[in-house]
Amino acid sequence: MATIRDVATLAGVSVATVSRVLNESANVNECTKHRVQKAIEKLNYRPNDVARSLFKGKSKMIALFVPDIMNPYFPELARAVEDITTKHGYTFILCNTDDDLQKELAYLNTLSQKSIDGIIIVSSTMTNEHVVNANFPIIAVDREINDSFPSVTVNNYDSAREAVHYLQAIGCTKIAHISGPKNVRNAVQRMEGYLAVVKKESWFTKTHVKSGNYTFEEAYSATIDLLTANPQTDGIFVANDLMGVGVLKAAQSLGIRVPEDLSVIAFDGISLGETTTPSLTTMAQPIYDMGARAAEMLMEQINQPEKMMGSVEFKAALIERQSARR
């Protein structure tokens, strides 16, 4: 395997000159740069990335933290981040955190030692104090870290209200909610949007809200309990599509027809919702666009560290499918 010394010998220059060419220094004339590049090509030389990162203070690596890679929402988000960062010449690292603060902090510590250039984070546990002293830019996506930290999100509260109003518009009179985790900000916002519409209704009680913890299994169990306790329920707003599938399966196991007896609308717009029977009506987030925008913001922050980054809020769009009667 060729070394940097071999390149220098073949090009007739010093090792330091080869290093300057590799690191795109302006202090090399074009003739010398051409000789070095020809020598690199002839020897099929591959520079040591660790050495380059030490020289430049950059690794050309970025990371994405997600809480659950098994949730189909996050691979769709990751694809967008990878597409954009690869276009900019960066290596992409995916870290599954289980929404565990200690695991997130361990990843942060390890990656900072490897001169990571930036991180995109989906987290419900990290606060400003955990990231404020990071020596690289961080962008939050899907869930805010706090109101002043740069983030890319969707209008959860307003979209939840729109979902519940949609159920009312198609004739639902008793609408329940399968919520996400109580410590997840977007889940809380979606629940608050639901409550803003129904909490003053005479039929509404706390039993009309059950947590499905953003998982299929817990949403299935929660729906069994909810519909058993409230058999007159004719509409359910579900805080994400993965739980929405659990709701459909629970209704089926109880002999409740969707959408004839029960209309279901969920949230996210992942491709899984198109494959169910019936297919899932949803408030669709522009998942790819959100991931791409977060990656673009991170690239801007890496290249212009002094630039102040704001937050971006996308709008969810109603997609009518078969799980809600029309």
C-alpha cells in the first residue's frame, strides 16, 4: 500500500507539500499540485482520514441520533439526511439511542473524541445543558430541545386539531385519542391539539385518552382497553402511524369494523400506512423534506460557525385513505 512518502518521492516534492495538496491548501502552485495529483492517481494512494482530521480539525463525518430505528418514520428521515450529507462529501453515522439519556451522552462523548463535524438529534431527554458546550453544531429534528435551539419540526398542535375536526366533519361524535409518550414534546403537542377540540364536550372523560407510547404493541393493548371502556367511541385520533396500525388490529380483534363503525386517523405519513387494510388516513409530515432541511442547516452551520440558525416548522397535510368514512 502506497504511503504519503511514496507520493512525495514520485512527485519530486516534500511530504509537507503533498499534505498541503491533500488538505486543499492555497499555498501550492498549480504545476506542483498537478504533479502530486498525478502521483496519487498512479500509486492509487488513499490518505489516512484520521491524520487528515487531526490536520484540519474536521473528520467529514456527521451523525444522526434516532430513538428507535425500528419505527419506520426514522429510516425515512435518515435517508434524507444521508442523501444531503453525502452530496456534500460527508460520511454518515446512524446512532440508535432508545431515547436513553445516558446512551445519548455516551455517543456524544465518543463522537466528540473522533472530531465529529456535526450532529442531528431526535431526542426527548436531552436539554440545553447537555448540548450547549458541544464543540460542534447540533440541529434538533422532529422534537425541539428548547424554544431557542435550532430545530426542524412540524406544526403538531394545529395538525392534531385539524385531524379531530376532520373526524367531526365526517360525522364522528365521540372521538378518543391514543397518545404518545408523556415525556415526548411532539406527543404532548398532539394531545393538546386533540384536547383543545374535545375537552369541553359533555361525553369526554379521561378514559378517552390512552397512551400507546409510540409503539404498535402498546397501542394495540391501549385500544382494547379504551374501546372496552368506551364502546360508543366512533372516532380515534392516533398520535403516530405505527400506533395507528395497532389501533386497526385491535378494532379487528374486537369485531369493530373500520371505517363503518369506527373511523381512524393517525399522524406521520409513513409508507406503512398505505399497506394496511384498510389503508390509514393520516396527517402526513413531509418527512424527507424535514430531514433534508435539517441536514442543509447542519452543513451551513459547519461551514459558517458564526451564523445564527433559526428554527423551521413544516406543515402536515391530510391524506384521506380508507380508515375514515367519507
